[in-house]
Amino acid sequence: MEVEGNQMSERIKIEFDGPDSVRIDGISNATETTVDFERHLGVVDEALARNFRVNGRLFAAGRGDENCVRVRMLDASGLVEKEFLDLVVAFGAGGPGTHPGIARLVAQQMTEGTPPVAGNVMHPLLMPTLLALRKISDMPNARVFFCNDSTVATSVAMRLALWRHVKKRGRMLSATDSAWADSCIVVAERGYHGSCDLSRAVLGEVATSNFGPLPDTVLKVPFGNIAALRTLFEVQGDVIAGVLLEPVQGAAGCVAPPEGYLREVAELCRDHDVVFIADEVKSGFGRLGQFFYSPSVGAAPDLICSGKSAGGGVLPLSFVIGKPDLMEGFEQTAWGVTWSASPAQCVALLAWIKKLSDKSPDSPSLLSEVRRKSLLLENTLDSLKRKFPKQVVGCDGVGLMRSIETVFDGRALADALLLQGVYTTPIVHPDVVVSQKRRVYIAPALTIRDDQIRQIGTAFGDAIAVLSQTQNG
């Protein structure tokens, strides 16, 4: 039987000459010359649909130091290759750095171990993964829902809180029932919890104006203001199903709350029988010096969402972990995920937990090292404020999740830092805030060395001095 239709897609010829070297119908993806570079950029710029433009100056070019990124870039002399200390690490997903240890374990599992299986089939790595997550979250009886993207994890957590609120009232509502409006999630202004479904609904007017219909189930309070939250509970407490917070607001500028704020939020939620959800997608897995930050400051959440570096910097992985009664919301097959705690994902997660917690008499754990290095980074930033009191507006954050704000445009500072061997980016997340464009990220791999932290101070100092001269010249 002859098959009708266009068969052009079957004629493509793909040749692999190495891990990063490939030809499509004889067209090489090399970027060895300026012409190669510009041709690659031209196709990407034209054919890639994204909500931001690709940086036309930088092209990732391979591995170097585990805390750095090797790139090709265009400068006045043409196309050059350089290595930069990375202060962004894929917006937190690269927390483990680029050391190949975790990748090797994952590759071994994928070639020699259990293949991908359906989510309703157990495999040898599932039980130890669940036990490990219970331990690091300090939830010995917790249940876990695995997914892949962090925005799914936060949306799941919010829906669990809404489901519990309705069930607590003895009601069962259909998806179109207007009575869902009697159940709301409280979020902090300028918080970021993803870009889809309910997580999109918590964003600001600019981010949602062109997105289409969204659930109207969100109440907002200023971040760090416990008095405002208390007032909201007094006025609208009967409709509040849950409170969702980042321990440190990442996309808003690495903004840390006042001391004791998270603990007071958790206590307020307990007093009102409301679900407290900690969005530890970015702050979890050592970024703030603990596996999860909220429990470490006395703010034990009912649900924890995590993702980004949870996959060991190798595979996408996210999850929600929480109290058994809350997780009952999934008993009616309410949500399905194709790649859900696959064997390879479990290996990546376990390997990263092991790397964070392993210690010996001669070597402290990486978690304890993060806490020590956090103090060194904080002192480094404080010295910049003292040296440049007119140029440095302030620094914020906790652990290895920091930002610095200067009088200069963030893009200009980031470009100046490239000349000093440091890569970062302005904090101008299109879904959250445009007013923080003078802040840049300082959120390196957790494996950063002391000499590299000192390099940060030197690079920022030199970049600020150059921008000051340009501004005054």
C-alpha cells in the first residue's frame, strides 16, 4: 500500500562526530570562526521561540573548572574562548557544579541498571530515594509526589491546600463550581513560584496581562511583613487554604526576610489550621546551608516543594513532600507525570544528597562547608560596601544565594564583570519585577573555592571602578 503525504522529514541526515559536534544534512554546528558563530546565532534567533532573547555574545563551549563556564564570545578582537567563574549556574539547577561524578553514576545506571519503567512499577532505587527524602526534610512519615518541572511542584502543592480546605468544609466541588472562590492561597508580593497553571496566577499584572484566563484564588501580602499577614487572617481567614512562601525570594532579588519571620508564619498557619507551603525550589539542597532552610529556622512546613538542583545538575526532577493527610489529595489519580522518579532521576538525587552530606575526620560535609563559605562571601560583599559606599547600594540574601545592587544598570555591571572573568546576569525576571534591574546574582555552585570567592570581590571591585571612571569621564 502506498502511503500518501509529504515524506520530507525522513530525508534528514544527522551525523555525530563527538558529544557536542554534529552535522545536519552536512551543515556543521562548529563555532570556530566569527562566520560560524554568526550563522549559528542567526538560526537560533530566528527559530527559537522563547520569552527572552539569547545573548548574542556568549556561546557555551565546554567544560573547565567545575565552578566555571567555558564560553566563546565576540569582542573587539573577534571570536575568543574564555573561562568565567559562574555566579548563576543555570539559575540554581547547577548547584553541584560541573564535576562529572554524579553524571558518571547516572550514565552507569542508564547503561547497566534498570531501564525507564512506568510510574506504577517499582524499581530498586525507589525505596532508598523515598527514605532519603523523608530524612532530609525531617518528615519521617511524609509522602512524596514526583514530577519534573518546579512549576508543576508548586501548582500541585497549592491544589493540595485548596483541596484540603474544601474537604475540611465537608464539600465536594466540580472543577467549574464557583464555590472554589471561597478558597484562596496567600503568597508574598514579588514572589515567583513558576509560570504555569496556579503558579502563574500568583504573579503580577504585567506578567499575566497577555497570558489568558487564570484562577482567581490568590491573596497577596508584602514579603517579610508578619503584621500584614496577621491582618489578612483576621479579615479573610475563613477563605485562606494555604500560605506559599520562598524562604528567600530568588527572582525578586535574593531578598531575605527578617529574622523569625518564617517561624511566625508557620505558627500563624498552625493556629488557623492553614497549610504552610515552603517553596524550596531554589533555596533547597544546600543553597542556604541546609538541605531545606525552613525547618532549620523552626518553620516546619506542611508541604515542601523542591526542584532545580534536586536532579544533581544532571536531570530535571522536582517533587512535593508533605504530611500524609495532605497528600491524600492524590488518591483519586488527580495528577500524572510520565517521568516520575525514574531510576536515572533517583540515582541523580541520591548521588547529590550523598555529595552534600558525606564527611570524614579530615573532610567536613559540603553542607557545613557551604555555611562556612557563606560567611566568607558575606564578608567579601561587606568589604565592597565599605570600599564603594557611593556605588554599592546594598547586598541581600542568605547562604550562597546573594545579590548586590549598585548605582549602575545591572546589564552594564554584568558586561563589565565579563572582562574580569566573572559571569552573572541582572535580576530582571520578566514574570516578576523590572524595578530590580540594578541587582545582579551572586549564586555560584556550592563547590566554589575560597580563592574563587576572593576572586568575586576583586572582580566586582575592578568592574565598579571601571564603571565609575566611565560615568565620571
